[in-house]
Amino acid sequence: MDGPDLWDALRAEGVDADDVQIRTVVRVAFAGIQAVRAESGEAAARRAAQAVQAALAYQLRRPDTEDMSSFEDDMRPEAD
């Protein structure tokens, strides 16, 4: 997914979608998700996208956090 609709959607959210660094990061994230899709299928790719979204939301709420171990702990399924 790297078409005009994507960049327009980002612009609608107030993102400078013409910034080279932003485009690069978005493309890298999508490439990673596409690699998961190719290897493990659509459901795994969707979980990967959700994990990226959760990780970014976590980072935005805690901008000084360099250690992601507490995030990883939060993302682990609870043992029954």
C-alpha cells in the first residue's frame, strides 16, 4: 500500500505526507507487514499491523521510554 490514497489519508490526519523521512518510515513499516503476510498469511499480517500500531501508540504516550520491556510484558497473553 503506497498509493495516493494513503498519503491523502495521512494528510487528512495532519501529517506531512510529503516529508521524505515520513514516507520512508511508512514504507518500511508496510514492507515489514507485507513480509509477514507473504510468510504467514493475512491473519498474521493483521496481528503484526496491530502490534505496530500498539507499539507506536505506547511510544507516543511515553516519549522518554527507551526500554520496551514493559510494553512487551503488556502485550504477552496472560497465562491461564
